[in-house]
Amino acid sequence: MQYTVQPLQQGYANQILSINVTTGKMEVRSLDPEVRDFFIGGRGLGLYLLHEQVTSRTKASDPENPLIFSPGPLGGIPQFPGTSKCMAISLSPLTGIPGVSNFGGHFGAYLKYAGFDALTVAGIAREPVMIVIDGFKREISIVGVSEDDQVFHLEKTLVDRFLREGHEKKDLAFLTTGIGAMNTSFGCINSHYYDATKPAPGGKGLFRTKQAGRTGLGSVMSRKRIAAIVVLAAFPRGENPYGAADWNKVKKAGAKLHGVVRDIDPQALQMHLKGSAGLISFMNKDEYQSLPVYNYQRGSHPQAGQVCGKIYAERLFEHRGMDGCFPGCNLRCTKGGWVTLTSGEHRGQRVWVDGPEYETAAGFGSNLGMWHPEFVMEANWHCDNYGIDTITTAVLMAFIMECFQRGYLTKEDTDGFSLTWEDEQAALQFIHDLAYRRTELARAAALGMVGLTAWVAEKYAARTGKAKPLEELQTFAMQTKGLPFSLYRTHRSLSMQASYAAASDIGAHHAAAWLVKVDLLGAFPTFESKARALVTYPRVRLGNDNLGVCKLPWVDVLNPDSMKQDHTDIYINPASQELYADFYNGVLGTELTWEQIFEQTDRDINLQRVMNVLFFQSATGDRDWIPDRAIGPTEDALYELEKDYNDRQLCVILNLPLPEIQQMPTGEKRAILMRHRKDELRQLILVYYRERGWTASGVPKVETLEQIGVWRFLTQEARTIIARLNG
């Protein structure tokens, strides 16, 4: 199908592309200005498009469930650091509610360059297909492709194909997934882009990948039988090719943030050397106890230094080249290196691994009790190659290991196979088994944490003749709303507990309100400040997802000018927020403060909550909870591991002197501590609901939705359900 493209206007292409891979129908329609200006782009626009097309009865596996890709108006503008984030949105196979995942690379920018602010794909193809959006020819096609189990083989096949057709590598940005996405409920989508600067065998240049990992959207893509989505495009040229309202303002804002990154990162987190894996050392500190170890049982470990960012930087990361996932970003945190595989059909092959990011490094490292960074990188590569989320995979494996540790699983249940702490080869074998569903254990794990927990309970009951221990297992099955936790132990951060429980509506992920670090640093000393942070930080973090920009230049590089500001939260980095506001206003032609810009995010936060209510109904608030393991010690031995800290907290709770606390039985102390922490969490969630304008059951009030303007965009079904649950 041929289509036309208008020049970008204030960051927008002003078109949406819709494709149905069952019928082959393709439609290009104008982006409604009212919708565009209200939901902005990225996550917000994607959620609106999803809400238009699903009902409370739609399942993730249904043909009518769309898979949506949406950059934002600031995406793809290299004059500012970190501007090629794109959002993937669909109903999640893991949770049943809207799943959202952001990813880097060039795809979002190229999609906009090719003429579209969003792509929606519905239907299920009869055979594997590839969608090609050719921004040079202004042509869209659906092309049959051969089945391919593995991502990096498919990558080579696609690159060779388009090179033969006369395209250059730099013209290509594409999405893929693999056999693991088809065979599990937590597939990831790989975003491929060409890095001309990175040394490779025979010269320079290789294709690199970023991932839309969370919520299983790769499984949606795979089950639609979409092998790849390819965009062919070139960077716009000329003065102000993005149609910014004030191009000089955009360039000045970008230059200032470039300067902050250049001057501060080498003295602070050193993201340009360590990537986000540098966070391991902070989380592992004795006073924070926030690095998950052995399925979140512990919060630090003396061997964590063996898998920290410094080790990757010194031994494994290849620092030559730019290491930015998009031109113009001088944070250069997209680290990677070469590793020789020790398992699977590619054993002995030397491969390039993009990563690990902090989540993967902690997930396959400390949380499994694995202390070799080469193992972590190999596990990372296999997951990417199979198309499965590293976070979900690692947390499922940690749960299984603890089930073996505690006797809920034995080799009798798993055909002689055991998955235990520090057994690297068994861990790698499990990843291969999982991708191909080779064993009963792998097939159970492929369902996700909820299904796996039920399977373990059944196995235990059948073997022992005892009642199913489902409630016991749920204390350490680390998930919320069906989504396994990202890799932060939250015992010492009430703010982060509430973030996982309630502020992150997709489930236990840190994207909405990553409060653990600043909470540990003392940013929220009062209960009221914690509650307020659950509103203000998601506005910014999810607002960045709407704009198409990366959070890391803001959140991980503290602008020294922020420290000079009074009567504000310096940890939200207000001086850099002002630069983002200049960027936004320069492109869109507005005159808003950064607070006003990000307050707009309340619109899509409420829309997502409405959609959760569609599926959870009156049980919506009940889903806003976390396992006991995320709150505190789930057994006496774990209390004793942090006895001094726990005892001191009890001194405050009970208003008793420390010697008297120390004389109390551990079991009694633990019960009091857990009861207190749960009460605090319940109270904080209720305060969060009030701050949001929701009912005590976590349902948005009609008056709130009307006040912020969302009500008029809801379907009639949504209005009826919300009104009924408002009472």
C-alpha cells in the first residue's frame, strides 16, 4: 500500500497506521488533534488506542487485542540526550490487564520519520509474516517469511535480505521475537539497530538490541505470527526538520543537558563505563539491604562485588565506540561485550551481548546466588535470542530454587532435575528447556508466577498427601497482579513497597515510581512525603514515556543546580526538569512549567486504572498488594539476619528500650514487626488513593475523571462500570 507523508509539525507526524494481519487490511488515518493534545503520545496515546479497541471481555490472546507501538513528540530529536524511547502497549498475557513496556534503539524514531505517531496491529496471521514500512518508497507491505526459532539468526536473515535489496544497514530498524515468546507468557520484543562505531570481527559496526521486556508483549507479537516489523527510514535533514516551534530553544536545552551529563556522570555513577549495572554496589550496601539475594531473602552479600558494575567495566564491557542507543545521547550507558557460550546449541561460539542492565545483572547474579559475570551475560544472551524477558525469567528461577531449598519441590517432582542456588549449568539448562517447553517444570514456569505457584502446590500435595501449601508459597512468590518483581528488595523502603503494590498499575515494576534509592537517601522522611512522592514521581517517569525520552539523563545524573533550590524536592532533580520543560515547550510551542507538563500524565495514569477496573472490577483494590517477602522477614532466621536494624525499629514501634527488645523471643518480635509494616503499607495505599481522587477500593471517582477530562474519552462500558463501582 502506498501512503503519503507530511513534514513533521511540532514533533508529530499526525498519522496513525493500523494493520490487520488476518485480513491484510492497512489503513492510514489522521491523528485526531484533540486526542493528540490530550494524551500527548507514547504510553498515553497507546493506552487510549488500546482502550478504543478492547472491552472487559477481551483476552490477550484474542485477535482483536491490538499490539501498539507509539513514540512521542520529543522522540527522535538527537539535539537532546536520550530521545529514542518507544512504547509497546497491549493486553498482557501475564496479567490480563494493559501491559506497557518502553524500549530504546531507533525503531520509534524511524517510525515517526516514516510518517507515523503510532502503529497498531490486530488479527492473527495464517502464517509467519513480516510487516515492512518503507519510508523511502512510502510503501507498506505484509510479507511472508520462513519460521525462525532464534532472534539472532533471524536478525542476520533480515539484514542480508535488505542489503541485497540495496538498502544500507543504517536505514534499518526492526523488531523481532523468538521461540521463547511463543512458548511462554512473558516474551520480550527485541529492538534492533545498527551501531557503526562498535568494533566487531573484521572491522567496525554491528547490530545491537534493546528490549521491550516487561508484561509479555513479545508473546502477543509471536502469537499474532508476526516474525518482524521493519521500518526503513533516514534521519530528517535541514534546519529544524522536526517542525519545532522554537528550534533555538530546543538546541539550547539540549546543549545544557549535554553539559550536565558530560560534567557530572564521570564523577557520579559513571554510567558511561558501568551502565546501569553500577547500581548493584549501592543496593548492596549494609545500611540499605536492597539488593535481592536468594529470592529476596537477603538484601546484601559479600560476593556481590564479583558481579558489580566495576567488574563488568574492567573485564567484559567493550568501551570503544559511542554506546548510546540513539545519536545525540552522551550518557553512553548502552554497555555490552563479547562472551563465549558454555551451553546450548551455540556452545563454544563467541557472541556479542548487549547488557546486562542492572535488572538482569541482579536477577541472574545475586538473586540466584551466581557470582560470575560471564554466566550473567550468557543468560542475558540466551533470553534475548529466545525472546523472553530476563527479569521474569530470573525471578521465576529464584522462586523455583527456593522451592527446592524449602522442600516444596524435589527431584521426584521434576524428573530428576534440580534447580538450586549457585548451579550455573542447571540454570542455563533451565533457560533452554523453558524456551522450548521441554519439561513439565518448564511448561509450568512458562505460565508465569501465578501458574507456576499453583503447579508447585499441586506437586507438593500429590507427593506428601498434605493440603496444598498455596498460601505458604505466595509469601515468597514475588509478583503483583501476575507480574514478577523487578530487582529491588523493599524491606527498608515503604515508598517502594507502595509503588510495587499500587502506583505501578502494570504490576510489580519500577518504571512508574522508582523510589527505592531516593527513599534510602532520606528524600521522604515523613509519611505524607512518601504518599506525595507516589503521585509526583510517576507523573515524571511515565510522562517521559509519553514524550518519547529516556529517564536516565534525568534520574541518574543529579544536576548540581538542583542542590541550590529551596522549598522543593531536590531528588526529583528540578534543575534538569526545567531543561526538559524548555525542550518540550520549544518543540510544542507551549509555555508550561515542568510541573504543569508532567501533571498531564494524570490523564493516562487514570485511564490505565480505569482499564484495570474493567478487568478486575470490585477486586481492583485487592490486587494492590505485595507478598510478605517484600515487606519483611518471612521467618525467624531472616529476622535474625538483620536483627540490629529490626530491633531498633521495634524500639520505636513499641517505645521500649533496646535491652528490653533484645530479650523478647524472635518469633514474637517478627510478628509485631510484620503486623506494623503491613498496617503502614495499607495506610499508605489508602492515602495514595485519596491523593489520586480514587475510592477506598482503588476505583477512580467519576468526579476525578470529569475534572481531569478523561471521562469524555471513555467507552460507554467503562463509564457504566466505573459509575456502578462508585456506588
